[in-house]
Amino acid sequence: MLRAELIKLRRSAVWPIALALPLLAVTTGTINYANNADQLTGGWVAFNSQVVLFYGLLFFSLGIGLLAATTWRAEHRGTNWNLLLTTSRRPAALILAKVAATAVSVAFMQAVLVVGTLVSGAFVLRLDGGVPWQLVVVGAIAIIAALPLVVVQSLLSMLLKSFAAPVAVCLAGCVLGVASVTSVGLRPLSHVLPQAINTRALNLGSTALAGSGSLTPDGVLPILLTALGLAAVCVALGVAAIRRVKLR
Amino acid sequence: MSAVITTHGLTKTFRNQTAVDSLDLYVPQGVVYGFLGPNGSGKSTTMKMLLGLTRPTSGGITLFDRPLTPASRTDLLRSIGSMIEAPPGYGHLTGLENMRIVQHMLDLADTQIDHALATVRLTAHRDKLVRNYSLGMKQRLGVAMALAREPALLVLDEPTNGLDPAGIEEIRTLLVELASEGITVMVSSHLLDEIDRMADVLGILSGGKLIFQGTRGELFEHSTPDLIIETPDPGAALALGITATPVLEGLRLSGITKEQTAEVVRRLAVAGVPIHEVRRVRQSLEDVFMDLTGRGGLL
């Protein structure tokens, strides 16, 4: 089933999205760092913090919403949905394959971010020091942290059969996510809201966002465990939902 | 002949509107079953119910002697290829990539994919993007996707929709070939000509109700064709009080039974009216439909 989903990604519109958003983050981060070089003296850590600031708050989560909507769009066009529902596969296999396919494009987006950050830091800003391994680790952690949102957006895109509606819901979640990570009162929400989990994961070790966790087991494990648990719950809900949709 | 599909009182209601009303279908094994009806008569809804894509409001479905339930559906679908409403397909992928998707979803062998493409004569175009396919090629790809699993039952909803006469003939030939290989084909259409010459058994739907089900021959029995009596002297025949319409060859009599035919011929012979030929008018399927639906027009 996953192989079928991977074939669908060939020549798909997900790739321009997965390329553009992280490059936008790297570009804005580079410009911001270059324009404030006198204040931002932290080298790679400060530069990466600039890159992931808006990316973590908005671009990454919004990108996941767009990628999931684009991945599902192909099913809702024409009668491909009928094709999917007349296979003899279990609903769980269908959901997991779609989630995995979306996760592949999310991973690509992260790879572009990390490589773009390294290239820009080394060749545009000419930052000193060796290649910071933290960038790669945070990039990988963010992929796992993104799973709940990947599942939620995938389910929304499956059920709503619309491109714009699930993306709008995602955007609303981003706004709530920003509020939850920047306000003390809403902070508990940042531990369960998928968009906020993304923000917290990408800002591990960051100097740009107050209250960012550190890149230590104490900072990383709660994010990873919450993400995996939440993703599992969402998949279970999705399987129940598709059973109802299937024999509507 | 054993049945591949049977339904009992199959009904689907959307809010206050009954789309399919108490359908008792009987689709024998190994035939082409033509499912006829005008647009909106409930054909697609019925086919969706047969595939478990829509839940019936009431009634039951039996496929291959097994009741269709959420539990049995997955297993039953392994033997059913389908194309509902329009051919599926991912436009940004090639024909072969589309077939590979079906292959991986159903765990099929390469040979099954190659055979399905060859059957619909798409092998030469398999590396072309589907968005660049003609409508006929898209329809054939849809049939190939349905065929790949080597189904015992093929459910095709309007597979000739939008095709030119050559394309229609191609699909018609293909479906007849498949039926000759033992595959039961249920094919719907709102156009009579497309089903005529292809279907062994017909089911006619009108306003959600099944108004006829049976062979083409049985359908013709529902209607009595007009009788033509060739005579050079129709005036003499009419003078005997026979109710008929003068035509070029002689007389045309409507709604006349075999017994009445014998009586008319006897009276003409006794009166010495020359009779050159007595024959029934050859009816088209459309004429029969018109009779069946009270000339209200079905299609």
C-alpha cells in the first residue's frame, strides 16, 4: 500500500511546496541574521534560531496542512476515491499509507531546511565553526514531532474532501499554537496542540523563542512521546472515521 | 443458471427521495447484464450499493451466494472489478504508473498488469501521462484497472459515456469477449443502442424501480409488433370491416394476437382478397421500450 502511495508522489505538486517553504524560511532567516549581525553574535545557533523562528511558528505546520491537502486532492478528483474504497485493503492500512506518504514529503521539507541552513550559513553568511550537529538532530526530531499534525491534517483532508478547508483549520491551529507557546496562561495547550508541538520541537535549543526546551533528553523525550502517543490516538480515530465513511 | 448478484427489496432513500425502490435484481453467472435507465433513474446508486460504497436503506444484497455485509465486503471485493461514474486515474502519472498503484494496492503480479493493459489495447500508450490520454483511452484504462485483479464480476457504470461510435464498439467488443471468458459483466447505460447487441440479460430501471428484467427475447414478448398484410387490394380488405391502416405494401394492423391474425387471414381468403405476404414488423429494442413504458419515453 505504501508503495502505491509513493508512486502517487511522482511528479506530484507536493514537491514544489516542500521545497518553497523551507527555502523561504532559510532566506528570511539569512536576511534577518545579516541585517542584525551586530546584535546576533551567536554564530550557527543564532542563525538557526532566526531560520526556525517563523518556520516553527507558521511555515512548517502550514506546510504540513498544504502537503496533506495536496496528497489527498488526487483522491478527491474524479473517482479515485471509489478506486481506493473498492480495494480489499483494511482502512488502517489506507490511513497509515497516506500518513506515511505525507510524512515522506514532510521529511523532504525538513531535509531542504537543514541543507539550506547549512549551505546558507557556510557559503552566504560564512559562519565560523564546524557544521553544527544540533541542526540535523532537531530537524529529525521535528519530523517525529510533526506526526500528530500529519495525521490530523490527513484525516481532515480525507473527510472534508476540500483543499482549502483543512488548510484553514491548520492555519487557525497555528494561530492558537503561537498563543500557546508565547503565553504563560495557554502554555499547557502547547503540550497537546499539534502545531505547538511542532513549534516546540523546532525551537529546541533556540535562542529566539523564550522558554524553548533544551536539546537534552529532558527536553526532547516529552515532545517525542507526546507526539507518538497523539499520532496513535489520531490514527485510531481516523480508522473509525473511515469505516463510517466507507459504508455511508 | 446460478446467480452472481441477487438483491431483495433493495432500497435507498436520500432524505425524502427514494432513489432506488425495492429492487429485486438477478444477475446470472457469465452473462453481460445490461442495466438500462435514464439519467437519475438510480443505476449508479444501485451499483454503489452492490460494491458497498453506499449503505442500502433497506433490503439485502447477495454476491456469489454470500450476503454483502461490512464483514464480508473486503473478501467479496477481491473478486469484483468496478468502475463507477467515471474512470479513475491519476492524471500526473503514466498509464503504467496508474496500473502499478492498483498492483501494489491489490498485491498483483506483473503479468496481471501486463495482461490487463494488453486486453484493453493500451500497452503501446502505457508510458504516456494519463492527463494526455483521450477520453476513450481513459475509459479503457479504467476498465484495465478494474480487470487487473482478474475479477469474476465486472461492474461498469456507463463505460461508453462520451465515447465516439468507434470507441463504443471497441468497449462493446471487449465486454462481450470478457463474458465469453466466463466473467460476469454488469454494465449500465442510459443509451439503448450501446446496450443492444451486447447484453444477454437486461434490467430496466425507471424512477428507481425495476420495470423489466430478463432476456432480450423475453423483453420482445412484452410487446406485440404490428402485422403487415401485403395485398394489392387494401380497399377490399377494409370493406370487410377489418381495422387497419393502409400502407404502401397493403395494410398495417396494430395490437393483433396470433389468433386474431389467423381470423383476419381466413376472412380475407374467404372474401377472395389476394394476399402476397403476412409478416410481423421487425421491432427495435427502442420500440419495445416505448411499448413497455406506455410510449412515455424511457430513454
